[in-house]
Amino acid sequence: MSTIQKSVQVGVPVSTAYDQWTQFESFPQFMEGVESVRQVDDKHLHWKAEIGGVTREWDAEIVDQVPDDRITWRAVEGAKNQGTVSFTEDQMSKTTNVTLRLEYEPEGVVEKAGDLLKIVDKRAEGDLERFKEFIEHRGTETGAWRGEVKPTGEVRE
């Protein structure tokens, strides 16, 4: 598996950055190549994205979610990936550090070549920068989900 870790400092409070990130269906507005994200229920998402000219679909499950702290997921079907996005507020500046850690398994010659060329790495960095522009320009989130998903699978709303 390949691993990427990228961070961006966004000029909004942690609750605003976190709340926007819970609006998964808005991801195509700032994530390059993401064609759609459909939230099936509180823990399950269906993704469709184009990476290096290859369209991939996968189902993901949120396995740990704590408001204003982190969201951890893993693919349960389709393109193999897992990761965590975490949120840390700088109390002095009222900004938020958003850190994405992504592990993925490139499949086939095209994806393996793309991995060597750091295409996913560059895309993740660009996606975080576009998230920053998106949320700073709006100044407020488009929605929010403040529930929790425990590693046991329990959902608390």
C-alpha cells in the first residue's frame, strides 16, 4: 500500500472545517476527479472518481468519527483505500489544521505508474488547498453532522 499525508491550515474554526468535511456529497466541488459521493447512511458512502484516466467506484465505511477531531474510513468494496482526516484548532489564531492520511493500493499498470509519478500525492495536496479556498470563501459550512461513529460500529447522533 502507498501512504500519503498532507496538511493545510484553514482560516475557520475547527467546528466549521469539521462540519463541512461531514458533507461528503459536496466533495466534487473541491476534489479533483471525484465525480460523485453518495451518502448511503451515517456510516456508508459510495464513491465514483477518475484517477489517471481510469474511473473507479468503491464503497467506504466510516469506522471512527469524533466531532471536531477526526473521521476514519476504509473501503469495503472496490478500490482499496483507507485513511483519516483529522482537525486541530490553533486557539490563538482560530484557524484549523486539516490533516489527511490516505493509504491506497494502486491497481494495474496505469495506476502503478501514476503512483510512481506521485499523481495521487499531488491530487491530495491540491484537494486540501481547494477545500481551504472553498470553506474560507464561504466562511460557513454547507451543513453539518455532529454524530459519532465508534470503532465498535455504534452510531451516536
